[in-house]
Amino acid sequence: MTIDPPLTVSRPPSFLRQVTVLSAKELAIELRTKETVPAIVIFSIASLITFQFAFDLRGATLMLVAPGVLWVAILFASLLALGRSFAREIERGSLDGILASPVDPAAFYLAKVLGNLSFMLVLVAVTVPLSVAMFGIDLFRPFLILIMFLGSFGIAAVGTILSAVAANTRAREALLPILLLPLLVPVILGAVRGTAMVLDGRPWQELQSWAGMLIAYDILFAALSAMLFHHVVEQ
């Protein structure tokens, strides 16, 4: 008489492992296709050049409008990346397969956020030195790195879930900015004011209120989006 060995049921990977694998997949696809990063970098450069020729950015005027010019260039270039966030899954019909797998929808959402954030950080790494070269202002300051990261994360966190909302619509290129821009008003306000304070050489005590607002916004919307993502993609 032989006894069959007990059946073993493999457990799905941990949440952190899922996020890591999915994020690596996003970056590997971008490195292979090079669809997103070149487009957003070129768009950002074109935006800065347009501002340079359209406005007399010198002296006091430059210091007044430079934070807004910088963040407008980053924001509108990031719309290109966010608009393509779910395009591959929609075009190939793989989104349903991902959702039917043991992958946690929240892990899928966070992986998309990290992918979009990485694209935005590349965009920032190109836009900031270019702004220094074009406008002659010192942007290489420690607190500015924090403001740039918090602002970029907020755009990626909100833009990712709204990209999922707009992905299955015919007018997703037009719908995404309409949904996204009103929700990003606190992020843009905090990022622009925080950047202006850094350029003015204000102490951390004055800057921390705007940084605190950005941190609270990022945590709140990232947590809400992770919880609601499963319901959003099922519709």
C-alpha cells in the first residue's frame, strides 16, 4: 500500500515581492521600447524653450515666475507618461489576465506608481539642470530635492489611478487632464510655493508647512487610491 504525498499549495508571493517584480517589469519594458522617457524629456525641453522666448525672464521677474515655469513644464510633460501608463495592458488585452492572477491590485497600483515616479524623476533630472543653464538660477539646493520628490510622487499617485479610470474610454487623452488637473491643485500650489521659498533662501521653519502639506497629500491619496484601485479597474 502506497501513501500519496500530501498536496502542497504554493502561496502567492508577498506584497513587497509583487510590487518589486511588477515595478521591475515596467522599467524593463521601458528600457526595451523607449516609448515614454524620450517623449516626456523632449516635451519638457520644448516647454522651457517656449517659456524662454515667450517671456522676458530676467532679474526680479525671473525669480518670481521661475518656480511656476519649472513645475508647469514638469506637469504637462508628466501627462504624456501618465497617459501611457495602462496603454500597453489595454492594447494587448493583458489587464484582465493580471487582475485574474493572484497579484494584489494594490501591489499592481503601487508598481505603476513607482514606474511613473521613476519616469518623472528622470524628467526632473533633465529639466532642473536645463533650467539652470537657460535661466541662470541656482536650483541645486538640498531642500529643493525634497520638494521635487514630494511633488512628483503626488502627481504619480493621483495620475496613476485616474489613468486607469480614463484608459478604457475613447477620449482618454482628453479625459485624463480634465480629471487630473483639478485634483493636483494642492500639489502644484505646495510645490511651486515650496520651490519659491527655497530659491528665496527661506529657512526650513517657513518651508516645512508646505512640505508637510505635500507629505499629507501624498500619503492620503496613495492610500485611498491603493484601496480603491481594484474597484476602479473592474468597471
